[in-house]
Amino acid sequence: MSSIIPVGIAGIGSYAPERVVPNAHFEEFLDTSDEWIVQRTGIKERRFVAAGENTSHMCLAAARKALEAAGVTGEELDMIIVGTVSPDQQLPAVANLVQVGLGATKAACFDVNAACTGFLTSLVTAESFIAAGRARRVLVLGAETLSRFIDFTDRGSCILFGDGAGAAVLMPHADCGQGEILRSTMGSDGEGYSVIEMPAGGSGRPASHETVEAREHFLKVHGRDVYRFAVAKIASLVREMLEGHTLDEVSVVVPHQVNRRIIDSAVEKLDIPPEKVVINIDRYGNTSAASVPLALDEALRDGRIEKDKLVIMAAFGAGLSWGGALVRW
Ligand code: UT7
């Protein structure tokens, strides 16, 4: 989909909690090992929030950095969109807490439930509002506190996830002269509804003693099904975003940090030089909606994103859902 008013990313920022949790932590109460986790996932450590620290706090920390980078104040924002599946409360939206924290009194605020695709889905939504002339300054976030929703008795899933937040400020490209979104996409396949889920707590299975005892308020992941889907989806998203361009024009590809082996398989299929692929899963694990903006921000700070060269983002997750973007930085 191409924009009517071209849209640019004016500034980004990210935040990860201070507490570092190495793989050895899981060895204390599960039949697992640092060696297994590193070999099968590439994860060495992840960050977990402190007591009292919630998704909205991480959003605010990341948002303040993105606003500063973009030279935009909270009052100037027309809209705040937070991609998250681990909001502070079931309702209202985290975006409303971000609004109060930033003094963004004229912003329309809502959350997007698209799991690991949350940041990309929010970005494409913001892009569409700006492209249509219905908003001029939009703050987009991907943020998760999955440490509060993982089942620490399930060794197949609890070792995968971490907490964090990433933010971007979007505006008409003419106003910021950088980060032009050249192409973007999003899609879904509801046939995969049960592949990654949190079964209880909704209208289908409201919270009860039974749902708590059955541990149905935690994330359930069918890892092998995700594995197959993920390798194919990274490859097809990158191909779609790259159409009409060559890899020489690309500074970095930023894939969802799902599993080091999944990313490596996709990169091999695509023949992308490994140095162009941003990987930080070793230090953050899978932070779901925060994963792409955290990695993007790290790549920018490390000087890996060259001005006027292309950046490809590719994410996928529960739903099943996926999203991608091609940006000229
Ligand atoms: O962003 C979307 C959410 N993320 C995902 O859905 C994750 C995607 N999937 C994956 O990353 C991988 O499938 C996993 C890391 C979850 C699992 O890796 P795998 O290579 O697909 O392993 P597997 O599920 O085929 O399991 C192999 C063995 C099993 O034992 P048996 O049945 O062969 O005896 C598991 O029980 O490894 C066992 N296992 C573990 N062993 C030690 C599973 N988790 C662990 C563990 N430590 N933490």
C-alpha cells in the first residue's frame, strides 16, 4: 500500500528493564540448561521488570526518548497507539496511561492486540491515518511485560520471553525529511488462532478458580508450529518488502527476535549477508511487540543504519498475524 501523504519516522527510542535474568535462573527450578537454551534459541539472558514496574512505565520511558529524538512534545500528539498483549489492566488501554504521563491531552489513544506483530500493526495504522491526512503527529509503541504472563512451570515456553518497550514518532515525511515509509503490509491467518494463546480471562473462559488452577491465564505456545510458520513468514515478508530493490540498497533487516535458529534459517534462504541482520535476542529474549523497535533502536545507536539506505522490518506472531515495512532512513 503506498501513501497518499508520504510518512516518515521522525524519531525512535527504547527501554529495557534493569534486571538481567540469565539462563542459569531457570536451571534453579526447571529441568533445563543454559546450554540447551543457547543452542535451541540463541538466548543467553533477558530483562524482567521490577516489582511495581508495568507496561505503561516502560512505554513512557521509551516514548520520552522517541519524542526527544523527533523534537515533538506530548501536547503536539494527535494519536497514541500501543501494541501490547500485556497491558497494565484488561481495560482501559495502556495508551491512555501514556497520554496522561506525556500530557498528550489532544491525542486519541488505543491499544492494538496483535502480539509480536503489535508494533508493526500500530505503525501501519499510524501511517494510514497520517497518509490520509487525519493525523499529523502519532506516537507508536510496542511494549510487553510478558514476565507476568509466562508459565514458569513450562520449560518449553518460559525460557523464551523478556520485557521491554520501543517507540516511534511518525509524521508527514515533508515535516521530518527522514525515515520515509516506502512500503508496508499487514496480514492475518485466524486458522492459527490456537498456536499461541492465553486461553482464559476473556468472554469465552472468564476467570474462575478452575481457569487459575489449570494455568490458563498464562501464555501457551506450540513452538514447533510457530517454528515452521516463522521461517517461511520472515522470508516472504522480506521478499515482499524488497521487491524492486536490491540487497545492496539495504543497511539492515530487523526481524522479530523469535529464535536465533529461525532467523538464521530465513536469512540463509534469502541469501542476506548476516552482518545486515539485526539480532539482539541473546540479550533480550523474545519481547513480542517490543522486539522490532528495541532491535531497530539498538541498530541506529550502533551506527548500523546509514542515511538514505533501506531498512526492512518483519514481524509475525499470535493470531496468526504478520506485518512488514520498508523504510528509507
Ligand atoms: O514469537 C512467537 C512466540 N514464540 C514461539 O512460538 C517460539 C517458536 N519456537 C521455538 O522457538 C522452538 O520451537 C522452541 C525453542 C520453543 C523449541 O525448540 P525445538 O528445537 O523446536 O524443540 P522441540 O520443541 O522439538 O523439543 C525438543 C526437546 C523435547 O524433548 P523430547 O520430547 O525430545 O524428549 C522438549 O521437551 O527439547 C525439550 N525441551 C527442553 N529441554 C530443555 C523443550 N524445552 C526445553 C528446555 N530445556 N527449556
